[in-house]
Amino acid sequence: MRKLLLSAATAAALALLPHSAAQAAKEEVVLGLSQDRVAITATFDGSEILIFGAVKRETPIPSDEPLQVIVTVSGPAPSVMVRRKEKKLGIWVNVDSVLVDSAPAFYAVATSAPFDTVLTDTEDLRYRVSIERAIRSVGAAMHIRGAQDFADAVVRIREKDGFYSLREDTVAVDEQTLFRTAIKMPADLTEGDYQTRIFLTRGGEVVSQYETTIDVRKVGLERFLFALSREQPFLYGLMSLAIAIAAGWGASAAFSLLRNR
Amino acid sequence: MNAFLLLGLGGMVGVLSGMFGVGGGFLMTPLLFFIGIPPAVAVATEANQIVASSFSGVLAHFRRRTVDIKMGMVLQVGGLIGAALGVVVFNHLKALGQVDLLVKLCYVVFLGVVGGLMFIESLNAIRKSKKTGGAAPAAHRQRGWIHALPFKMRFRTSGLYISVIPPILVGVCVGILAAIMGVGGGFIMVPAMIYILGMPTKVVVGTSLFQIILVTGFTTMLHATTNYTVDIVLAVLLLIGGVIGAQIGTRIGVYMKAEQLRILLALMVIAVCAKLGLDLLLQPAELFSLGDTGGH
């Protein structure tokens, strides 16, 4: 497993930062990206992304409620066909389907405390942070009867396969200023831009929000084969056949050599 | 997907195909379903792998001159038509979301019939050999109606003068099977060649391999260009395991009796069939499934 650093502004860097839009929020996330790409190679077996940063503030730390941090990473959201099975003539067959036209291929939420203490329901509704809110709110065809079951199924199946996850208490916060978390990504990632959001909350209310993108791309052989199979399918097919015939001939030749010795 | 698991699977099926002298496609494709490869990908990729194993096999037959090229070409015409038909049906059902069902039903039916027949026949053979000490089964060829058909052609290698219609029909059936099930179809074609066409046994295997290469090759191309479901990396891993396994299997096969081998193979086929059948009959843990819409 390789570790990618979404590198952070260290405490030292904090002092050097210019005054930007800091006036808007009293507390603000500072997060510099030194590596914002995940490369999917032919031997890619998942990746752990380390996200860490600091909170920049002009005023002293408010003493009322402790600062909490929420990090969400959300993959590209292509449409997905959800099918439901029913028993027909004794066997289980797909009977109906609903096209959910936007469901992220990957969605992870990491929080610094149990979810209901870091974010109120109202704020969740506004920012669409929890898995249910992030997925269901964008689900399509909600006018179809029972469509909610299909949207639920997307969440259930993707949670089971590790594509959707809520990781409570996985963001470490030091001195209400420095925070870090690691987000695990599975091996069969979908390519695309991964929206990364960081929320700072106090008493369940969002006090600051920060957004950035992680670029997840196939590279090398994997990129080449994928592109070839989609753009030059005829060539790809011929190549598959050529490899198969070469392998068949090679095996035959190798073993007849062995036998003749 | 774990590369060693795939190499191992390829090797295991390779050992079996070497031991029993079968292509192994009809075992490999269901095994790929079991480890979670989508049926559409399993079928297309397996077609590609069969090209490799058949090519390796047919070279040996060419050296021994046991390939009836002319008959192979006639079978081929049917095979290409069948493969094209099969891929059309396959793609249509894929759009409807029923392709998994089609592939699995085909497997349950074919594995059930072939496994059952093989099991009964080898039981009978064992019983007979115990009684009489191994009498050769009488070859019965039904050639009456075949000689009445038009468009006759001479097949010198097979020593036949028959109509081209039966071989083309056999070819069409095998082509459809190749496209839908990702199998070479040797287990259907070999009996059909012997009992329906009346070809001499010594040219049957070589000719069927020769025909399988072109039909599965054509199927691979069709799947690659219409479905994008051929996975080269998967095919190569299965291939490496398969080629090595087949050589080991051939050696193991030498030490076992033919009837015992066949009964083992029959049991295995029935077991795979039962597992596939149960999956269709029992209520799945998850009633919903996700499929992409092809809109990448």
C-alpha cells in the first residue's frame, strides 16, 4: 500500500501565509496539496490517502465548544442501473430496474467524533455530508414508486463493497489546530476527479469549509489497455487474438522441445 | 482481483483439461462467475483464452495430418453465422439486464445434460467391463436421412461424400454456444461429428479444434468491438496457468483408467451445474444489483 500525502501547511508555514479571505470566517482550513494525483497502475492494490492540515485563526481559540473536523472524499458520479430480482417460475430473475443518474462511485466520510456530535441534522441537510444525504439527495427517478428502495440498495451494496464508508473518530485533532486522517481507497477505483471537502464545526454548526480535488487516473499499461479497448476496439481484439495465438504456439513449441529431450 | 488466484484457477482447469482431454471452457467460465467476474466479461475473455489452448492443440494435429481442413471450413461457415447470431442475442439481453440469467440458464441446461449422460454412460461402461472384460461399444451411425440432402461435397480426409447442410447446422449451433457461453463447444461438436456426420474418430478432435479457433477468435472480436468485455490481463493470467496445468494434467491422465476419468469429470460437471442451479433457485442475499449503463 502506498501512502500519498496531501501535504499540509505545517505550523511553520502558517506564519508565512498571507491574509486572504480570512475575514469571512474566523477559523479557516489551510491545506496545500503537494500530491493531488492517485495513479492506478496494472498492479494497483488500493491506496491510503493521508490528508492533513491546520486551522488558521486571527482570534484566540473560542473556549465554548471544541473544534471538530469532517473530511469527505467523493468520487465521480456516473449514472447507475439498479435492478431488482423477483421469483418468476421458480427462479430468481431481474424484473424491474431504475436508473439512478448520479451516485458517486466512491464516498468516504471521516469525522473527529461520533457523527451526531460533530454535525447537526440541519447542517447535514444543508451540506449533504452523511452518506444517506450525499447519495439520496442526488438520486433520480424519485417519482417512481419504490424508487427509494433502489437508492437504498446502491448505498447498501457500495457500503458492503467498501466504496461508501463512514469512519467516525478517525480524524485526529491536536490543540484544536492541527488535524490529520487517512482515507483508504479500494483497488478497483473509478477514474475521475475526487471532490475532497473539509468542514470545521463547533457545536454541530459548520464554521468553515474547504474544497479541493484529487485526480485519480489510470496510468501506464492500464491506461493504454483501457484506452485501446474503448477507442480502437478492433485493434484491441486483434491484439488479444495475437497474444492468444502466440501463447498457444509458444506452449506447443516449448513442450515439444521438453518432450524431445 | 488477485493475480495468483487467477493463475491458480487457470492451472487447476488446465490440469483437468489435460487429464480429460476437454477444452475446459465449460468449467472455467462458471468458476469465473463464482469468484465474482461479471458473466459478460467471463464469457468474452474465456473465448479469447480458448483460442490459445485450441491453437496449441491443433498444431499437434496438423503435424499428424489429422485435420480435415475442408470439413473445418464448411463447419466454419455455420460457426461464423452462429457466433454472429449469438452475439446479437447476447447484446440484446445485456441491454435488458437479462444476460446473466441467459448465460447461467444455458450452463445449467448444458452441464446438466452433458454431465448426466456422461455419468450414466461411464457407470454402464464400468459395469460392462467388470462383466465381460471390456467390450468395445458398437458404433451406430444414422446416415440414412443425411444422404438424402442436396449440396453434396467430397471430404477427402474424412473419406465422406455428404451434403454440406448438416455440417453447417452443427457449425451454427456451436457458434451460438461459443458466443453465449464462452465455450469452444467441443463437447457438442465431437459427438455430432461422430454420430451425425459419421466422420472417422481420428480426424474428429483435430478438425473440431481447427474450427473452434476461428469461431472463438471471431467471437472474441465481436465481443471486443461491441461490448468491450474482453480483458487481456485476465486472459493472459488464465492462459499461463492453463497451459502449464494442461501439461501436468496430461501426465496424471496417463495413470488413470478412462472410465474412472470420465466418471470424475461427470461428477465435477454435475457439481458445477448444481451450484449454478441453486444460485438461481435460492433467494439471493441481495435482491438488487448494480450495472453500469455503458455511458462512460
